[in-house]
Amino acid sequence: MLSHNFVANLKLHLAKKGALKYKKIQQDELQFRSLTGLSPTEFEELSVDFSVELEAYLSKYTFEGKERIRIYKPRKTSSLPTIEDKLFFILVFMKTNPLQEHHAANFGITQPKANMYIRLFIPLLQKTLKRLGKNQTYETTGRSKFLN
């Protein structure tokens, strides 16, 4: 009989193979815009500013919100290894508003990890937009728009 952990790890491994990845999706501008609400150019501009907020946070705290003891170094094996992957993750979540379990499966991570990222990235994105003098609003269609 297969253990629950083995089955869960197998599902996670298979999900990672087909996981949404920024580098892959950005090549199709229409699909990218439909998932994030931004063009790849707008996304790149926002990612520069988002990285400032994220790096400032991670220099003081861990992803779990605990005070950082060691210097933060991104792991190559991370589920969201780049700033762009992290921003893509939260923009897709905010644009499509899926269940966390569904969003986690799309990105090849667990639901608890998706929850941790969501709780961290939304305030950092809001802080970034506020610093840039932009507000995020939602049209009645549910599409997110970033306005000056």
C-alpha cells in the first residue's frame, strides 16, 4: 500500500512539471495579459519596484514572518525562484481569484505554501503600488487594472 506522503509527493512532482512559469507564459502576450492584467512590458516595470519591497522585507524577515537571522539568498530549487515568478504568482492569484488549492496546483506547490506566499505578497504589492502612486481597482468584469 502506498503511503499518503508518497502519493502527495508524487502529485506535487507531477504538478511541478506542468506548473505555470513566468518565462513560459510571458512569450504569449495575449495569454500573459489575460492571466495578469498587464502586458509583459508593464509587468517588467512593476517587477523592478516589487523587488525593492520584497528584498527590503526579506532582509529583515523570513517568508514565514519570523525575524531573519541569516542573510537571505534565493534558493535555486525554490518553487518561485525569481522576483518575476513571485510577482507573476500573486498577480495571477489576484486577477483570477482561484481557490488556494487550485492556485497551488497550477504553480506546483502545496496549499499551505500558496497561503504563505499570498499573505506575504499581497501587502508587498499593495505597498509597491502605493509607493508608485498607483491604485489597483477591479472592474465589474473582475479584471484587475492598475491606474495612475
